[in-house]
Amino acid sequence: MPKLRMATGSLELGGAFSAQPRGRISGVLLFALLSAGCAKAPPPRPQPVAEPTPPVIELIIFAEGPPELAAPRPLAPRLRWTPAAPPEGTLVVMTVEPARGGLPIFEARARAGDKPIPLAPLRGGGFLGLVAAPISADEVSVEVGAVLIDGSRFTQTLALRVASRDFPATRLRVARRFTTPDERTLERIRRERQLIRLALGTVTETPLWRGPFRRPLDGRTTSPYGQRRLFNNELRSRHTGHDIDGETGDPVYAANSGRVALSRDLFFNGQAVFIDHGLGFYTGYFHLSERVVGEGQWVEQGELIGRVGATGRVTGPHLHWAAYLQGVHLDPLSLLDPGLAGASERLLGPTPSLAAAR
């Protein structure tokens, strides 16, 4: 039996109908069709709206990491010396120190011409070195190198200008054997010169002096350093020390602490004492009437080392005070310069073992 079934938007056959007259069935069918045609159509489905396209972000991948910005170069160490324009024949004090706000110095080195300059550490960082401004020199070439704790290296070369001095001349009369020695005496002179050269050429890498230097004897100057010496009217040498007037037997004191390098009776220097102050730096005390210290002995500043005399090539009793740096004779009065005194106060000083081995 035929069925009529309704579905949205479509018609299906289904359901049961009872027998009815033909005309009535047609009317019912017509009514159903008209009713279906008059029904409202369903609303249209909304169309999907396209999503906005997001911006494209490009990522850059570095295979070995991002490039590093170059670090600023550390500040160069400060190089200073005093006196700023050293006169010929004087001692020059040089310091190498970290720049203000700069990195500490790990190590340093220096040379003056072909000679290494031993450097000593200072309190608060930095190093001290001694340079000779020789007599008759126009300038001294100094090269300084430093390595900071980060491995940075710095090198600086400077031409240390030496100021000239006007040295006077003097005439002296001495025994003829001091101006025209015989062959036997000449052999003695050669041996002694070699002995002194070897002693003064020995460099103790540690500073042995402490604080400022002092005069070894109070008295007036009788002959200054650098004076041209005419013995018996013949130009023989320059005066390589500073003569201080005194009476025979007056006490002579060590200008600073150190170790006695030589204590000998020498032909020209008479009874003489040489003290090693470290860093290639020595002082000498000549023409003594008596020596009271022996070689290898440790002495403190102001300690008695001998007495004024008139031994060796002299015209009368006095003290000849000398200074040397790596064998170069210098004016001992330059040891009294405030620059050396100030820097010496910052030295770490002799090790306890050196002072104990007196």
C-alpha cells in the first residue's frame, strides 16, 4: 500500500492511507502540494569568512652563535720618570703603573740600550726601575713592555733627553807614583779595576735599600761630581764622586741598607767599601782610615762602616762618596732626589731572609 513521507526540502513516499474516493484523494494531494509551496524557504547558510593572514616573521639562525661586539682595548699603563729632564750623570727613577681605572699589570720588562733594567714591585701595583743618565750623553733610549692580567700587551719606546751640565776643572798635586806608576803598580791597578768591574756588574734582582738615602758624613763639599781633574797639570780624569770634608777618624755611615760587596785596600781609592743596594745599584766610600765592615756583611742605613782618612790618591783627609748603576758612575747627590725617596717608600723592600742573613 503506498505511503507518503515528508522531509525537509524533499518529499518521500511513506505512511498508510485508507481507501477514499479518487476525487477526494486528488484534492488532498493538491492541498498538500500547495501547502508545501507556500512554506517559507530555509535561510541561506552563512559563508565562512577568511581569516586574516598573519605577518611573516623571519628567524635568522646563526650556526656558531651571534657575532660578538669587539671589546674596547684596555687602558695602557702609565710610564713616569723623575727627574723629567735629568742632568747628565744622575740617577733616573722610572715607574710603570696601571692606568687609573685600568687593569692590573701582570708582568713588566724594560731595557736601556742593550742593558736590561731590573724592575721591583711597588705597593698598590706597578713596578720601579732605575736608569742611568751617563755623563756626556745626549739621550738614553728606554723600551718598556707590560702584560695586563687579561693578556693585553703594551710596548713603549722613549728617548730620555739628558740635560748638559757645566763641570768645572781643578788642579791637584799628588805624589808622582799616582800619576806615573811603575809596571808592578800598573799590574795591581789592572787587577783592582777588574775586581771592581766584576763587583759593580753584578745585579741583585731584589731592592735591598729602604726609604730615602742619607748623607754618609756631614760636612762641606770640597769637590763636586764631574769635576775635571788635572793632576800635576795633566788632565787625568773626571771626578766620579762627591768629596765631603772631614777630619781623620770622623765616623762614616752607610747611606742606606744593603750588603757589602767589597771591603779592600785599593791603590787609587785607598781603604774602600762598596755597598750593594740591589737592582744593580751601588754606593762607594773611599780614602777611609779604617774599615769596620767585611765583604758579604749586611748593613742597615746609618750603620758605621768606617772612618774618614787620607789613603789612596788624595791631597788630604776627606770622604769620597760614589754611586754606580750597572757600572756607570753617577752623582751620589742625585740619590737625595725626592722622586727616589717617594718611590722608595712604596717598595716592597728586602725579603726577611736577606735581612736575617747579616
